[in-house]
Amino acid sequence: MSSTGKATAPASLSERYQVLLEIGKALTGVRNDDELYALIYRETARVMEADGFYISVYDDGSDEATVVFWADGGKGRRSQVVYAGSESQVIRQGAPVMVSDGLMDQSLLVLGEEGDPVARSAISAPLMVRGQVFGVISTQSYRPGAYAQADLELLEGIAGLAAVAIQNVSHVQELDRRCREAENMEEIVRALVSSVDIEELLGTVADAALDLLGADGAVAWLFEEDLARVGASRGPIALDAGTTFPLEGGLVTALLEERRAVIVEDVRTTELLTSQQRALLRSRCALVVPLVHGERVTGALSVEMARPRPFRKEDQQLLERLAGHAMVALQNAQLHASLQAASLTDPLTKLPNRRHLEMHLTRELAAAQRGRKLSVVLFDLDNFKQHNDTLGHLAGDGVLEAMGEVLAIETRAMNLVARYGGDEFVAVLSDTPAEGARLHAGRVADRVARHPGLAPYGITLSAGVAEYGESARTIKDLLKVADEDLYRSKAEKRSG
């Protein structure tokens, strides 16, 4: 460290009082901690030697003291040097300390670069609030015996003023943070309640968690039977959507059974995760809170960091509040989805209804116009009216339910089969020409002939096929062509 000059502390009590009064006025009104630390240093260096200087803050819960500011050669530096507070005499005793020489042997912190001059003497004083030490202020000199008792008393007075100023700034910043947090949360809640799409909602929740916590990754998890699935993820280290984990391990137990938040301090070594879970995660630490619906945990919300970070109680409370809002919005979205599904589903066969069919066909026709193959198959049950009239409507309903089962089994997930009306059904087959549609119709007819709920009653099936093309470019045209083909098929059966 290079010398900043040799300031002389005031000798008399009245002079020291005047100095402290001036310093107190200077510190009043500062609202930023970086500015405050630099100002405390400048005011201290104005009245005593300060070849070296630092301010540290102390957390008695973790016994960690963190140097938040230090100065060298008149230049202040923001820092994050951490040391054990219990090793500091000032923190341990809660009293000022003066070392006249041999500073390195007195277990007092010395900062600087390799090759810099070594401080010989120092005075340090605790920063205290309500009798509790929350930090240290220290000034150092290269000269042995640079400080007297009057200097120590003056620094103790400066430390008292600095402690009040630091606490005031901390309170102001906390109020500002809470105001910003409340404003952000209000915007987030508006976004959440306006969304009825579950996938979009989960993405909004993950975005909000990422921003609110300043994280490197955020994941909205959905718990499904014995698996946890990534419903949405954000950030460079977040897992891919759709990734699954077995619902096992200490973390899962804490979420599901104890329904409490969990802080994973080190993903690499924690026993809360299984080896499979640790292998898939890209983070170093994480905070996870459950998504609770009534008495049941239906998912979780997590934020992750690429580097170690001590998550605070405030972080946990913030994420829990977000999870609470997210759960309400998710319930609303799920209710909307179930009502929408009900409005698009035939209650008897549990297949999509005619309205759903038309919506799906509209999308598929747009793809067909861009060149993708598209065919539809119109199915009709032979002899259904006779069966219905002979055995009654309940038996007829049983036949329709059985037909719904057959069609659901024979139709690929990418395609759609719907009840068109009465005993008619329509299958929409993407990427399928007419020949493939006829093969599909044949497979369905064969299964109907073998089905125990259909075959004993002599129920058979006829089908008509239409492919998108010159003569069938609209929904109406496709169904008309398929109906005409169905009519020919029935006529051939009767004549045969």
C-alpha cells in the first residue's frame, strides 16, 4: 500500500467533538452503501493516518465477516473478502483494539497486494447496533506506534456514527427493495391471472422466479404419479422442458411430506439429492419451494445458481409468495382447461366432439395447403338402428362406447378421431394418403369384428375415405367426398 499522507487526529476533546459533528452531518442523507463506505473512509482519512483501511460486516449466524470496502493509496475498492468473525478480537470482544506494532501477529486483518508495504500498527473499532456487533472499521499505518489513545477514541466515535448511517442505508435499501418487489409481484400476479394456458402460465412463473431472485436458472416442476417433470424452465443452467426425475430422496421427502422449502447449499455433495438427480443438475446451489394445493403437493418451484450463493430467509419468503400466487393461477388454468376439454368432448364415447373435429380440421387444412398429405375417414355402424330398436337405447349406448374404445386404440396420438353425430365417427389422418387411410379403415373394421362388445351383436362397420386435393379443399368438401365414398361402400355390401 502507498501512503495517503499523515493526517493528525485532533488533540482536545472539544476538537474531537467538532470533528465527529462534521462527520455525522456528512454521513447524513447518503442512501447508497457504496457511496457511504467511500465517504466513511474519506472522513476517517481526513483526521488520522489511513495507509490501509477497511470496513467489514458480520453475520453471527454463519460467523462470517465480509470485507465490503477497503482502500489502498487513497483509492477505495469494493470487496467481498470473507474471514471468520470469531478469529477477530474486535468482533469477539465487541471492543476497540489498538496494535502499536507487529500487526500480522495480532490476528488483525491486513489487506493488500503481494509486494505492497506491510502495515505495522492499526486501530479497529466495532460497528454495533443495540449492543450487538455487526461489523468492524479499521485504519492502519505502515509506521509502528502511529496511533494514540485519542485516535482510538476518535475512531470509536466514527464507528458509532458509521454504524447508524450503515443501518439507516440498509433500512432504506430494504424498503426500496420491498417496494420494487411489491410492484414486480403485482405485475407478475396480473400476468398470472390473465393466463389460462397452463404451459404459458408455467413459463411466466419460471420467468418471474428468475428475475425476482436474480438466479441463473428457474424451473416450474409438476409432480405426476412417481415422477417430477420440468413443466417450464428459464436461464442458462435450467433443465430442458420435459426432463423427469424419480420422486425420491431427501429433497422430495421434505417437499411432499413436510411441505417445506429446501435450500441445497452444494448440489455436488448434498445428501438431499440422489446420485441420478445430482448428475442431471447443472447448478451449484438451489432453493426449492413446494406448490401446495389444499393438502396435496402438486409440484415445486426452484431457482438455481451456477456458483455458490447463500440464499437468505428473504429469498425463501419471496419464492414462497410467488409459489402461492402461481398455485392459485395454476388452479384457475387447470379449471379452464377441464371446462374447455369438457366442451370439446363427447360425454358418451369420451372422444372429441364435432366442434373439436372442426377446429382440428381447420389447422390440418392449413398444413395441407402447404403440401402435407391429409386424409379423413368417415365411419358408420351397420345395422345400428335395428340393434338400437331391438335391444333399447342403453344397449345402443354400450355399442357406441365400445366403438369409441376401438377408434381410440387404433388411432395414433398425432391424429384425431371424433364422434361426428349419431353412429358416425371421423378419423383425421395427417401425413397419410388415401391408400393409407383405407388400410387404417380396414384395421378398425377388423377390430370391430373381434370386439366382445360388438361382434356378438352382429355390428359391422363401413367406411368412406377422402384425401385433400382438387376436389376436396374445404372441411365441407372433405366430409362430402368421404360420405359419398361411404355410401358406395354400403351399396356394394348390400349388392354383394
